[in-house]
Amino acid sequence: MIPVLSRAQMRAFDKHAIHQCHVPGVVLMENAGRGAADVISAIIEARSAGQPVAAGLPGQIAPGQAAARALWPATLPSGGGPRAGSVPPPPNNRRDVEEARAARVRSFPVRHVPSPGQPATYPLHARVVVVCGAGNNGGDGFVVARHLLARGAEVQVFLAAPSEKVTGDSRIHHDAYVDLGGALTELPPGASLLPLEAALAEADLVVDAVFGTGLDRPIEGHLADVIGVLNTATCLCIALDVPSGLDADSGAPLGAAVQADETVTFGHLKIGLLTPEGARLAGNVHVVDLGVPDRPILAQVGHVAEVIRKETIGAYLRPREASVYKHQAGNVLVIAGSSGKLGAGLLTARAAMRTGAGLVTICTWADTARAMESRVVELMTTSIDPARIEATLDAALAGRRAVAIGPGFGLDDKARAAVDHVVLGWDGLKVVDADALTHFVGRPEALASARGSLVLTPHSGELGRLLGRSARAVEEDRFGAVRDAVALTRAIVLLKGARTVIALPDGRMFICMAGNPALATAGSGDVLTGMIAALLCSMEPAAAASAGVLIHALAGDVWRARTGSDRGLLASEIAELVPGLIAALAAGVHPLSI
């Protein structure tokens, strides 16, 4: 299990470690900062060698690896003295900053670094600026600064507050850094930020330690200005725990927010890092432990979600018996397609076949069925009689194991009658997508009374319409929105997008870390619908939803690895990659090796 914690759960984790397990808070802070310093040291070493650091599958957790993942456009010199060419000139305008940031490859993987040790060769040849706040995140920053200083880096700390505001455990680490000779510049409210700007112009990387997970209000005034300066810097930016200004629960920026290239988070993943906006602001995420056993504490504080692991999905994909025949392999009905939208039904049905269904039939309107018949070979078709909708649907549903309904099906009264009959009345396994979801706008609670089992697969626009809110509102709180949808419908709800979320009626949530922008292509969701329908024939609904999401996402990663592109993928190509991915996951083979 790879747990994901909320802000409150992480606070409870720290509190339990301190008060029940008697691990001093100053030790937890030391362990967090030391782990972050190890990751940063590895990043500096990789840049010095001009090599990307080894990592696991993009988008997946890679336990036990000590180095940070990144691809660097330039290297640091191996000697001391001036670094001609290693630091770009200060940007003249916002476009310069954006171009400088675009030059760095950021694929947003997440890695666990349980016990990284000290992976770097010392001394570290790098100029490092650490920007600290007065709270605990600033304390983590002082630990990082002290360790990097001890390892030979040139370190300068800027404190965005008066020193007397630093108290508690943070004060201990503040004093340790200063008393060891560390350079510290105070930047209290009202102070000029020119010294910080000058230091960043000469820096190889900057560490953001202004705010951590505790922030729950918009950043304004002086601290917003500090973050603005960080975001105009062209050097590499590494955030501690979460980028300052990011809501650790929703993943939404709270006013000003740091855009980091790398984030080192402490103890466990925070749920706000696993949203599209959180991923954009955090960059590549590294998880370092706090030096305490997780299991007994997690048993007390719980977790809000889990990351879908390829090992878990591989265990679901059992080999078939030699005697299996097509009906046992899976009999799927795809109720989809209409005039002008033939492709949606074809993509859904073909994806179901490629995912292992032994028999797939497209059920659609008569004129659409006739148009499809010239395009299908392995698939069958059957027609819905508008004058006998329920009777013809019942005949088509007989003997089916699972149904996929909605892609391109239409929004008129006939389509609504057909959707209601199947979704609400048929006692079987159903994947409800696209137009079928739209038919429940204004009455989503009707889904709670549906017979059989439902897997709903909306994107943010479709979910927003079901909930009576905008797509933007859904994206600003994806986890809250998907929980609301489950409470309303009592169904499994799968919110598509970067970092797809699967929420179950029992309260569990799962998050997919794989995938990339190449999957943002017409028909991609139709393919996923067909895949889940096929998997429902041999798995429990929650497992089928998780497996479908991960395999679909991995198909995008395999395609990008082969082509080097983050665009141009056709939805039909996703389905063609599925059999190889199923074989790789079942055998425990690295999916990118197929």
C-alpha cells in the first residue's frame, strides 16, 4: 500500500509520533531536512555529471531508490570559481521566464526515497539559496541549509520574517545553522527584496521553505512578493513538503504559489500534490521518510487515499484456464453510437475486445447499426427499435456479463428512455459514460436507486453538470467533488484527467499516477469505458476500475516512450497496446520494456 494523507492526517501523524511514540519534534524535523538534503545532493551530483538520475516508471512510485529523477538541459562545472555559462542571465520579462522553465523537462513522476543515505560525491559544487518562513517549513529549510553547507555547497539563507518570529523546534535549527557560520539575511515585511533577486541570479538552485502543509489561507502582501521573486528565478526550484501556497488538501493555489521543478515531501504523499494543478506546481515529487515506523501510526491516524500500484493490478490479471471459451472470457454489450458519432461505439467495443472480452456486441439505433456493419469484423451489432425500446434492449441484454453505455449515444428522448431502462433497471454490471451520464443531469440521485452495480466515468465537465457546478469548481477540489458524487449516487465514481481518481461507496479512494498529455485525444475516454467493461467480466468492480485506469494510462506512457512525443496519439492506438501491457503486468515485467 502507498498511502496518501490529508493535512489533518499528517498533523495527527506527527503528533502521534511525538506524544505517543516519544520521538521529539526536533528529531522529526532533522530527519525530514536530512532526507531532503540527500535528494538535493543527488540532484546536484546528477547535474554535475550531466546525467539524468535513474528512476522508476514515469508516474509510478519507485521504492528504495536514492536518487532524484530529472532531465537536465545543462550541467554544473566540476571545479570552483566562476561558473561561466552555468547560470542563465536574469530574465528580462515574463516570457523569458516561461521559456527558461519550458526548457526543463518535467514529467511529474513520484518516487519514494525510504533511506537514501548520502548519495553525493563531496564537496558539492553548487550555489544554493534557501528561502525560509518563520514556521516549521522554515525549520526544515534550516536543516537542509546546514547539511548542504556541511557537504561543501555555497549556501545562503533568506528568512522572510524577523529572526525573533522563529520559535520552537525551528528555532533550534535556525540557531544551529547560524552558529555553524551559515549566511543568513533577514527579509522582514517592508524590506527590499533586491538582495534575494541578486542571489537568485547567481544561484544554481533555490529551496522553497516558506510554507508547508499547514497553510489554509491565501498568501498576500510581503510573502506573496517573496513568492513572486522565486517564480521569476531561472534557477532550479525545489520545494519542501509542498510548494508554498499550495493547498495540501485540494491541490489549489492559495493566492500566490511557488512553481517548483522538484518537491521533496515528508513522511507520506499529500493529497493536494496528486491533482493536475498540484502536479503542475510540484513538478517531480520525492517522498522521504521521517525515521519512524509507519504502520502503527497509520493504524491510528488513517489515510485518505492510496496510489494504484502496478504490482496490485498485476495480481488481478490471473492466467486463463486452457478450456476457457468466448462466453466465459466475457460477454459485453456496448450501447453506444448514433448518427455522426459512429466512432465512439466502435472505439468502445474494440477496446473491450483488446482487453480480453470474448464476445462484444454493439447495440445502437438501426441506421447507425447499418452504417457500422460495413466497418466491423470481430464485433457484432444489434438494433434498438424506437417503437419497442425496452423489449429490444431486454433481448440484447440477455446473457451479457457487463454493459458499457453512453459514448456517442445521443441526448434525445429516445436515448433517455433507453439509458433509464438499462442504467436504472438492468440488474448487472454497468459502465456509465458520456451521454448516458448527461441524461442524469438534474437528477443524479436517481442513480442511487439503480439496480446492479454502476461505475461512472465522468470527466470534470460531466461531473460538474451532475453536481450542478462548473468544471473549474470540480478541478479546484477534485477529491471533494468525487466524494460528493459518490455520496449522491452510491456508485463507484471515476474522475478522469491527469491523476485520475477512483472513489468507492465504502469511502476508499485510489489515485493513478501514470499517464501523460498524449492521452488528451478524442476517443480516449471511450476506450477506457470499453476496457473497464471487459475487466468487469473477471474482476470485482473496484478492481476493474483501477485496472482499467492504470492500463489505459500506461498505454500512453509506453506510446510516449516509443515516440518521444506528448501528442499525436490516436485513441485506437491505446487499445492496440493493451494486450502487451496486460501480459507485462501479469508477469511483473516493467511495462516500458514491452
